[in-house]
Amino acid sequence: MHPAHTCLVTGGAGYVGAVVVDHLLRAGHGVRVLDRVAAPVWAAQAPDVYLHGDIRDTRLVATACAGADIVVHCVAHVPLHRDLAEMYSVNVEGTRVLLAAAQAANVAKVVAVSSSAVLGIPDRPIVTEDAPVRPMDPYGEAKAHAEALCREHAARGLDVTVVRPRTVVGPGRLGIFQILFEWLAQGRDLPVLGGGRNVYQFVHGADLADAISRAARRPGPETYHVGAPEPTTMTEALTALAQHAGTGSRVVSLPRRPAEWAMRATSRLGLSPLGAYHALMYGRSLAFDTAKARRELGWTPACDNHALLADAYDAYLRDRAVVLASGGGSVHRSPVRQGVLAWLPRVLAVLPAVRP
């Protein structure tokens, strides 16, 4: 995106959106943000224009798209919100409104941030972009529908690329990671399922923002997978993090099937912050083959699983007091109530330790 462009970032007050905003501003681009979260705080300088409102507001979205060269669509109503009807409406109808407005405004490029949830449980642990789309939870279904809308508009002439990230982690990424980091800070044990031998992959927020920026510079509709290099097992990732923290936390294993049943049940009852996709995938293998993004975008992730988790944890410790006293922002940039999960460290403390 050189020379400087006018970029619209939808959902710019959320975690991914804020990292993208910061990346674009540092590169010297003009940035406007559309988000319904009021009074956001960005990591560096504030965007040039902030439009406070809903992605489903056709007039506001049309105003936001007018004169924009690039649109990065980061709006996502995630499972932590609980309202499934609202989640579908925001993720699907909001995407429909945004794509129609971008096409009407002759936006040169749209990059839509999707989710690995569209793939459900794949046949292979490491997958390419041509893996079957078969979501197994409401969030994945909504994001898959949004991807289909992107393909429909691409067929009508809109240059729209889909970027699917693996689990995004980095400084300031909270939500359920805040629970993990708080347990670490307290020296609590960290659970894995079935020995934690499942292959898992994260991606650093800064690496994702770089991939999105590169995708915005490449003409032509495409789909790209982005994730950290050299995926690890869940046990390897959490063991390295516990060793980095040095608080005495251990990684302990729970039986996978009973734990998944309990996670689903407590989620349905509203007793846990975990959503259906968390229960589905925490003990399962899923990693992205990122060769296409490396080859076509010239993208190289800087952080592996161990480095990005350590970076996010260290940032949490620096800001811990502020984080624990905060709230009201997007769910991925705010602490969450642990619910029944608050009892899990106590349960693990009295059970015979089963080391993976």
C-alpha cells in the first residue's frame, strides 16, 4: 500500500482491528475506523477519523467507505457475547452491508478477516486453503456465510481477499487468555486434554497485521492462511510458557471426553465464558500450512508459539493492575468473568496430578 492510501478499518476498536490500525498508521496511511465501541484507546497514535456506529447501518457504512482505497473488515461478534442471533446478524448481515457499500464506492481492495472456525475439525492436523469448509458451531457457520458473501461479491467484480488467522495472541489480547495469564501469575496448574498431544498453532497480532497489509497490496481475490511457524503440541506450548513465567505452574492432563462434555454443558448453561468452539477445539489438532501466504505475499511470521505467548504474558504482567480494574471494551481487549472456571485450579490442586 505505497504510496499512502486512505484505509477504512471496521472493528478498529477490537484487538485485531486496533493492531491493524496501529500497523497502517505507522506505515503512513490515512486511517478511518468504524466501530460501535465508544472511546477506544489505540497502541500508538489515534486514527484520523473515528465513526461510532453499527456495521449494519447502511448509511453510516456508505459514508465510511466513500473515498476509501482499502477496507479491512475486522468486525466480529464473537461467541463470548452469547447472543447467537446478534452474532449471526453482525457477522453475516454486517458483512453484506459492508461489501455492498465497498462495491458501490468503487473501493480498490477489501481484506476480510475470517476465522479457522469455518473449517470445524479438519481431516488433517495441518491444512491448506482448499480444505473443506464445514463449520461445527454457530460462530463458524456465521463466518463461513460471511466468506461466501465475499466470494459472491468477488464474482461481481469486487476485489476482496479473505485472511484466516489461527488463534490470535499478542500484547493486549485478553478475553479467555486473561484467564490463562492470571492462573500463570498465581502459579496455578494449567489443564490440557488427553495429554495435550494435539497440534496447535497461534499467530502474533503483529504478524497478522503484516499479512493483512500485504494482502491489501496484492490485487485479485484470494484466501490466505496465516499462523506461527512450526506448530507445537498444546502441552509443549503451555509447558514453555509455564517455564517462562517461573511461578510454579504445571501442565496437567484431564480426560478429553469428560472435559469436553463439561465444557459444552457449562457453556450452554452460561456458567463458563468458553464458547462451543473452545470446547470443540481445545483438545483437537488444527494448524495452517502458510506456504501460500509466504509465497504470494512475501510474508514471514516473526514469532513462533513460544515467543508470542511469552510476549503476551509479559505484557499482561506489566498492565495487570489496569487490566483487572478495566472493562467495557471489546471482549478480546477486556478481562472476562471466569464463572465455573474459577473453581478449576482448586479442583486440579486436590486431584492426583496427571502429567502429560
